[in-house]
Amino acid sequence: MTSAGLDITPITIARRSSAARFAIPAFAPPRDARFGLSASVQGLETLEAGWRSLERTGVKSHGVFQTYDWVASWARTFCGPDSEDQPFIISGYQGDELKFLWPLMKTRAGPVTVLRWASEPLSQYGDILLAPGECPKSWMAAAADFIRHTAGLHSIRLRHVRQDANCQPFLQEAFRDARLVEQAPWLDLSAYADDAAYEARYNSNQRRRRKKIRKAFEDEFGPVTFEVLDQGPANDAAMAQAVAEKCLWIDERGRQNQILSDEALLDFLKDFSRNASGNVRLITSQMKAGTKVLSWEIGLRFGTSHFGFITSHVNELTDYSPARLHMDFSQRRALADGMTVFDLMVPHDAHKESWSSAATETRDYHLPLTPRGWLYGRVYLETLRPLLRDAYYRLPEEWLRRLKPFTGH
């Protein structure tokens, strides 16, 4: 390992009665395993070759947010010397071969030092990377035991763990449930042989609605067109417009979004769009009527999966329902490009119902490492946060707008 990493060898797992409340369940450790910790941008970059190799065989399609390009762009953009968020990438080896990666970050939650998925809240799903044939429980137990003996950490908090994630069986057994269950809707594009088969999924009312929306735009502004933008200045401008309009849409409803409110978001998107390679890339689509821009989607592609990361439209046109027409174009384009999954991701909002054919459950987990972490998890994550979140989503827009000046946004 480089000076940016820390090797721990050999790995020993044992139950410790003196800290039973914070112990990790014992599993047979991987044979001859050693671990490294990369806790800087430079340390992360030394993992690139092995990380990319593991991506090709050791990550599921929802692992787009654990790809090297995604995490590296996040680290370059958000992990400056004065940032509270810093990489905490655990790598597991047998010999010189990288077998396991757990991309985390170290951050603060008030007086608590927490490990979370790297790039949160940008990352929408979290998982590990694991070589084929390896046991996820063995590697994760060994890595978690290593974490538990790293000074200065109070808690591990992992959000949006999919039911089909590599790490889910271990987290369900070894971590505590943070009491937040959500659904991630997605459309199975493999069910449609071609565009005609996709069109057949609509009922007559849906077809009439779509035609009505299109005609209204064409009567007002001109012919409707849909395009995918090349990376560069035009794409940068479109992403900036999309984010600005989405922020306006959220603000008008008194809502908050931690991702969109971060001024560094556009810098991250530009960095990622220019540096992503291999199986992952950013894809921005734009819909117009005549010369009038109507809507955008900032999407991600990984393997044969498309992820609708940010969708947005011109707010003055909300009553025309441009997003409905844009989604139709976007799913057709994904099908034409050979995508088999169109993932709309959490949360499972009502408007996503007609654009999905299934949903995958996600859960949040946490593991206290110290008494302070135990209080953070039991009092805040398991008790207060679910109550506050439920109240937030139940409040009408009028109340949310009144409360927003007091929330610091």
C-alpha cells in the first residue's frame, strides 16, 4: 500500500464480551486477507486500476454510485482540505489481488463522527464491490471489525441499501435497522422488443393525454424535438438550467433538497461528465418546442441500466405537463440504446407509478461503535428522525413555506 493507506494483517475476528453491545457478529475471515484504508483523494486515486477491474465483475448494476469515476469526481469536488467530508475507502486484498471495496466517507453529524456511503447525499444507492465467488459476510465482518478499532469513529450509518445489494444480508444481521423503508421504482425495458412494443404498454387514455400535451406545445411554440447533448459547453448550460428550474420548483413548494441546494453540484456534474469512462457515463437530454426549451433529464448510464438522476422542466410550463412527455421520450431512447432497466430511484412518488413496472425495497441501517454512537442511533436515527420525517411529508405546502425561513434554507 502507499503512504495514503494503512495495512492491517492478519485479520482476526473475535467476540469481545467487554464491548458486547458494539460487537460485530463473527464470521470466518477471508483466508490471508489484508486491508487498506485510503483516507484522501490521492489515496483513492492509487486504487484506480484495481477498482476499475473489480467494477467489471464485482458490482451490480445499481452500484453506479460506487464506481471509481463517480466517487473520484465527488472526492475532487467536495473533499477539499476544509471539508468535513473525507474519503474512507476500505480495500481488501488476497495477495496482490483486490477482492473487496467498501467506499465510505467520514463526516460529522453534530458531535458524532459518522461513516456513510461515499458521496452521500449524491449517491442514491449504496453497496460494496466484491470479486465473484467471495463471501460478502466474511469480508464485511472483517472490515467492520477493523473499523470498530479505528480511533475517533462513533457510528456507521448506511442509507438506501437495496434488497438485492451484495451487502444487505450482512447488514440485516449485524447492523441495526434505522426504521426507514422506501421503494425504488423501475421499468423493465427488456419486456419490450422494440418501440412498437413500448407504445403498446399505454392505454387509450394515456395515449390521448400524451398527444394532447404534445399538440399544446406545438400550437404554442412549434414542433417538439428531443435530443441527447454532447459533453461540453451546451451540456453544461443545460445542466445549469435544469438545476436552477428544479430548485425553483422545490422552493415554491416549501421543500428542501440537500443535493440541489449545494453550490458545488454543477462543478461535480461537469467533472463527472468529462472524466467518466468505461461502463459509466452521464447523459443529458433536452426537449424543445420550436426554439423554446421545455425540460431536461440528467441521467446516468451504467452497463445496461439507465438512472433518472435529476428531472426538471421550465416552471412556468408546469400546467402543460412537459415532464410526462419528456419521460416518454427518455424511456424510448433508453430502449433504443440497448438499456434493459430504467431506474427512477427513491422515493416512490405517485407520479412514477405509470413509468415503472416494479419496485425494489431499500432500507437504512446503522451500527453504533461507541456509547455516543449508540445514543445517536437509538435516539435520533431510530426515534426522532422517523417522526420528524413523517411530519415533514404530511405538512401542507403552505405550512412548509412558512417554516422554511426557520430551517436555514
